[in-house]
Amino acid sequence: MISLTNTMTKTIKNICCIGAGYVGGPTMAVIAQKCPEIKVHVVDINESRVAAWNDPNVEHIPIYEPGLSEIVAETRDRNLFFSTKVDEAIDQADIIFISVNTPTKTYGIGKGMAADLKFIELCARQIARVAKTDKIIVEKSTLPVRTAEALKDILHNTGNGVNFQILSNPEFLAEGTAIDDLLDPDRILIGGDTHTAEGQAAMQTLVDVYAHWVPKAQILTTNVWSSELSKLTANAFLAQRISSINAMSEICEKTGANVDEVARAIGMDSRIGSKFLKSSVGFGGSCFQKDILNLVYISKSLGLQEVADYWEQVIILNDHQKLRFAKNIVKTLYNTVSGKQIAMLGWAFKKDTNDTRESAAIYVSDYLLSEQADVIVYDPKVKTEQIYADLEYLGHHDSETIRQRVKVVKTAKEACQNAHAIAVMTEWDEFKSLDWKSIYDDMYKPAFVFDGRRILDQTSMEALGFNVNIIGN
Ligand SMILES: NC(=O)c1ccc[n+]([C@@H]2O[C@H](COP(=O)([O-])OP(=O)(O)OC[C@H]3O[C@@H](n4cnc5c(N)ncnc54)[C@H](O)[C@@H]3O)[C@@H](O)[C@H]2O)c1
């Protein structure tokens, strides 16, 4: 790691964060809580999202994360502000975090693989246009390695004499545990221009912000390219572990082995470790797939075909896991689900978040709709319109069909009433303690349950009469 020698840091009074999403909102709320002397302005062009962040009832803020509402209640309008006034916030800021979305490109060169950097570029151009004083620009979004160079190009060609230092500070929080992850991070990574005194001073300035609550030993400083690449690498390794255990789950199903027993046995090997070995219906979320596709694209662009193929397999296996789960439902229900009611328990891509991006539930439901099933969804935190929007986005079924065949209800019990089968799609804690006996009584018989999260106990569910299919058993 780089040791910073230049300590001529700047006193930070104002921070601006462009992007009030799953990263920008929680991250800035924690910075505001831990640095009460700094004013933190989170700005976004999405007016309804900003309005929701400013909702007087903090339970209505747009992002659900355990512990987030409490921090927003403490800091909002004290030193944390949400607004759509992007220019104003840029103008006042000493440090500007760019935390906008970087989705997979859906058009042109790199379509379906490369990260779409148009939102990042728009931010850079806006900063270049507005800034009148020197600023530290922090890449918080996950970006392809060497994006900082493009940002530098745009910012340094403004001709207005403003000096910009560009840092990479990728975010490693996991949704569902974002606040714990932010309050007690495994590490903070800051990449910058290590060769110049100005670069080192900028890095030290950002180190000082985090040092309000993170032990210095956990704040790593590197060159900017290592920092950018580390984030893609971390997500690739995490997703690879899930695909690895999911690949074993299929072998378990065919051989009588139990994937949790295998995970436990290998996890006790300290070289392997026990975390992230939970088999499921496949990973979702906005990051893993997009970041690996981006890594595949970068590898291909560098002429590294074997490297690209290696990482692409993680995605192929994940898609396979979702598809085989959906196909197994149809096969088990005597090869037809037409006109049958399937209850989907959970829609979020994991528990304790309302984020549904790339959730397996979307793909499984889409498949079941193609097989003419009626799908009844219950999720404790996801809004009805989001569920319809997710299915419409795939473009396989028209809006009318979706609204006819998919119903969203307010309780798990309601979803399961008169169902032929239940699919557990999200591991929400409440699903473990449902009154499964009365749910069984209300279902068509034989009553099937497909557990894509391994939260149900096979023996006790079978004792109630269920026909139980657990992924990896
Ligand atoms: N979600 C995660 O768990 C997570 C974790 C680590 C890193 N990341 C990365 O962080 C970045 C942001 O992710 P997210 O989940 O917060 O995305 P998000 O879609 O929830 O939020 C992004 C926000 O940026 C806003 N925005 C886009 N362009 C803008 C502009 N020009 N001016 C102002 N606002 C603009 C959008 O309106 C949106 O509200 C991505 O690069 C992602 O890969 C995400």
C-alpha cells in the first residue's frame, strides 16, 4: 500500500454526492452522522426520489435498509440535505462523490456487456461547467479500470483554471446490511494519483473524512487503477463463490448429498472459509452480473479471451440455476402449470432490502407466465408497481397479461391460499415462522413447496404433508 507523505490536507466543510440511490443515500447518511461539522448535500435529478428522501416520515424514504431511517432522522436538515439542485451543491462542495448508476449498456458497442458510462460523463461535464474552485472528485460508482483517465480528460479541458483531483473510492457495502457495513467496514479503499503531492494531499483529505470513525489501519490507499480494478475483482470473486456452490447444489440433488453439509465441511478449511457458501436460486442485485459482464468486456478488449471465458461462466451458471429452478416447478407439477396458482414468497433479490434489480423472482415468474401460470406475489417491502415494472421490463409479456396473471397481495398466507405450489424466492425471516400448517390446509393437494433459499426444514414440512423441493437437497 502507498504511504502518504504529504499531509497538506484541506479542511472539508461541504461534501456533495451526485446520486441519491442505494449507495449515495446510505453512504452519505453515515458520513453526515460521523462528521457533524461537514455539510453533506445529496443531489439527484430524480425528483420523486428526492421528495421521498425528504418525506417527513422517515419510514417512507425510498430505500429500505435496517438502521437507515434512524440515521436519516438524526441527520436530515442538520447536516444532511437531499435536493435536486445539482449545480448549487457542486458549486459549494470541496469534495464531490459521483454515485450515479453504471448499468450494462443496452445499445451500440459493448451492448449487453460494457458498463454504460453516460451518466458518469454527464456528471463530469456538469462539474466542469459549474465548478469555480478546486475540487476533489471521488468515483464512488463502480467503474471500469481507467475510467479516471476519461474523467480527468473532461475535467481538465474546461480551460477555467480549476484544479481537480480524481480519486477512486469504491463502495463495498452489501444491501440488506448496508448500515452495519458502512459503520464497521472491513476496509476503505482510496485510489489516487500517488506520484504528485497534490494527489497525495487529496487522498489524505479523504482518509481524514473516513478516519472520523474507521481505524486508520483499515483505510487502504493505492494507485487509482488498482482501486478501480479491486472493486470489479471483489464482486467477481463473491459471485464466483455463489456460482461454485450452486454448481455443487445440482450435483447434490442428483447424488443424495446435501449442499449445506458440503458447504460446512469445506468451510471449516481455513483456506476456503465459511462465508458466502449458501446455495440458492441464484444471485441477483444490481452489481454482480453487471460488474462481471464489464470484467468480461474489459478482458475481451484487452485480447484476453480465456480470462473473459473464465469469468463469463459465473454468469452462465447463475442463469442456469434460475432456469432449472423454474423448469423444476413445471416438471414437478405434472409438466403443466397452465391455469395453476403459484405463490411467490419474496420478490427482493435478498432479505432486508426493497431492491429488486436482477432478482431471481423476476426471471422465475417470467418463465411461469410463459407456461400460463397465475402468479401471486407477496414481499414485505417491495411495492406492487415495482413488481409489474420488473416483469414489463423483460418485454416477454404485455402489460395487460402481466396485470391479469400476476396478483400482488399483502400477506404470505393470502398468497398461498388456493395455491398449487409455493416458491420461496427471498430469505425474509418471517417466512421461517409462518403458520405452515394452516397454509397447507388452504392449498390444493398435493401441496408443493419449492425452497430456493434453503430456509425451510424438509422433515417438518414433509410431516405437515407438503411435497418439498429444496434447492441442493
Ligand atoms: N447497490 C449496491 O449495492 C452497490 C454497492 C456498491 C457499489 N455500487 C455502485 O454504485 C453505483 C450506484 O449504484 P446504486 O445502486 O446506488 O444506483 P441507483 O440507481 O440506486 O442510484 C443512482 C442514482 O443516480 C441518479 N443519477 C443518474 N445520473 C445523474 C445525474 N447526471 N445527476 C444526478 N443524479 C443522477 C439516478 O437518478 C439515481 O437515483 C453503481 O456504479 C453501482 O455499481 C452499488
